[in-house]
Amino acid sequence: MEIRKIGVALLGLGTVGLGTYKVLMAQQEEMPYKTGAQAQIRRILVRNKEKAAAKIGNAELITDCFDDIINDDSIEIVIELMGGIEPARTYIEAALRAGKHVVTANKDLIASDHGKLMDLAKENQCDLMFEAAVAGAIPVITPLKQSLAANHLSEVMGIVNGTTNFILTKMSQEGMEFDEALALATELGYAEADPTADIEGLDACRKVSIIASIAFNSRVSFDDVVTEGITKLSAHDIRYAKEMGCTIKLIGMAHSDGKAIEAYVAPMLIPENHPLASVNDSYNAVFVRGDAVDDAMFLGRGAGELPTASAVVGDVFDVARNIVHGCNGRISCTCFKHLPIVPMDDVYSKYFLRVEVEDKIGVLADMADVFAGLQVSVEQIIQKRKRGDSTDIVVITDKVREGDFKKAVQCIAKKPTTRAIRSTIRVYTCLLYTSDAADD
């Protein structure tokens, strides 16, 4: 049987690019049986040709000129692994206009330009695949678009940043403070030299915008996702959460009732019996709820050379099958709805509030009066540890409107007996995983 040869170009040979090269080479023998074709790397675009050639031991594949790729008719698939917005956007658009199919792991670009790029792909009857843009090796995009397409999804939430999950795991299991855990993550290579995008939730925000758009068939932009990081968390918060039977995770949350969408990234208290509570270290997980599937969870490595390359090459296999059968572009943009985004002040949540106050009579009653006056229902108020003449007060609210809760916190912060608002953290509530969620 004659095997169809499909030319492939790699844009970038960094960590994921090199991993993709390795996986593609390892699959050469079995690929024809899996896809009906053999994807062969013809060109690799880099900035430093000598350094790249040394990585793979083949200088003939290396180029620093994109024209060598765009003008080569034998190249049918372009794999963009450069990251960032430019020149990645320009290269992807040029490839699609030239009728070349594109596979990318670029979460920044997909989060900002997903709709435009999908429209351009459809216009040119090309595939645009981006499974690796969310949660590394974990298959999420393809299941949402295909396997779970028969569902009306109501919730997609998850741990989609390995760096922050590693930090929170160390804080929870070993009692580390945030700065200590971040230093360890940096030493072990889990955190970048500049960890801002991870610890401030920006990386997770981009991923939430992508999966929410696909899950609810309505465009959710990066700017629609309200984002909080983990920098304000302390070991005290972790300990108090444990006392409540919870753990704290940085959660990317997207919820829809079919009429509107809520989307945000924030630290959250998760009940210990929820599947996400046991996802530790650098692992990622995405939890999905639908009207037909009920609950499903996807778990695995969220980053790294070979895990991310696994998702990239999986997309290449899909494109190769489509080329063989002449059905490229069969799944275009699925955002056919135009649902509004719920303003964060109108989102309802339970909250954990930790306040340092003067240790004196009447403080608890005064605080309760503030909440009652602003219609913030309180589940419990607990006095915790003392430090000299001050003490920690922990408040757990019922489900309340965020705007009302913020007003209450602002009023408490102005009280003369208040030393500091130490933390405000959402508490995840779900009918299946909490005993007091009858009103959810």
C-alpha cells in the first residue's frame, strides 16, 4: 500500500517544539496505521540555526526564513510553537491563507483571536487545532467539541496551572508560606524566573476564556474573565480550610444557565471529597458537568516537553486523517450563541473571610450587625487564634451576591477595631459535594 506523505513545518524549537519533534519521529513507523498517512518534518523555523541544528543533529531541516515554509507546496501542516502574539499571529494567518492547516499550543493567541482565526480557517477550508493550548496533555478541547457535543454544559471548572497547584500543595501538605513554596517551585523549574502570569492567575485566565467559549458555544474573551491570584494566601488560611474539611485550590470557573455566563479565576475552598481536592503538585484537572453526561473529570500533566507535545501531535494526527479523507475544516468555530457575561458583582458565592481585629468584647456582635444590615447571610462566625491584643475572626457566609459582600467587607475594614482584612476566599458549593447546598 502506498503511504500518503504529508509535509510538516515546525515554527519554534523550544521545550515544546523539541518535544513535538521527538514524538513525531517516534511515531513514524506506526503513524500510517493510525492515520492512513505519514507526517514528515520538512522545515523547522528558528532564530538561531546553529543552536537548533545541534539539538536535532540535522541542519538541513533548519531555516530562519518563513518564506521557505509558506512557499513550499509539499508542506501541508504548520505547527506553531513559538508562543506570544507576534509574529505567531502573522505566520498562522499566512499559513491559513496559503491553504495550510495549523496546529498550535499558543494559549495567548487563541484566547485573544480565536474567533478571527477560526473564521479564516473556515474561509480557506483548513483545520485549526489547539488542544495543547489548555491543560497540556489532558484532552479537553476535542472532548468538548466532539465527545460531549450532545450535552448542554452548565459548568466547566478546573485546576489549569501546574505552578500554582504545586505551590498550594506545598503550603497545604508541608505548612510552607507562599514565598517559601514559590522559591521551591522556582528551584525545581515549575515556576518561571518571572512567575507573574502563573501566580496572579493570568495563565489560567486565558485557558478559562478558551474552554468557556467552547463549552457554552458563546465567545468569552480574556477581558471577560475576572482574575485573582494566590499571592495573598497564607498558611493560616490553609490551616483554617483544613479545619473546615476543605483544601484551597486556584480554580478556573465557568458556569452557565443557558442564558448568561459566569467566568472567573480565583482561589477557592474545595470540599475534601470533591474530585479536584486530591489533584496535587503540578497536575492539572478539568471537571465538567452536563445534562446528559452528568459529571466527568479529565486529569493529567498540564505542561512539560512531552506531555504538551502529546496533545500537539494528537492534533497533527487528526489533521492528517482529515487530509486523507478530504474532510478538512469539518469542525469550525462553535460559538454560535451570544450570551452575556454576568458582572462579577452579581455573581453569587459563599465566602471565607479572615479578619484580624482587636481582642475586645463586642467585636463579633458589631461584625454580625454589619452583615445583617447589608443583607449578607452568615453561616458562622468563629474566633480563632490570638496574637497579643489581637485575634483572628473567621466568617463563613451563605451564598450571597458578591457586590453586597464587598460592601460588607469595606464597612468592616473601616471599623476602629479592625486591624486588617487578611483574606477573602470563595467557597465552592455543589449539590453533590456539600451537605449544606440544598438551596444551590
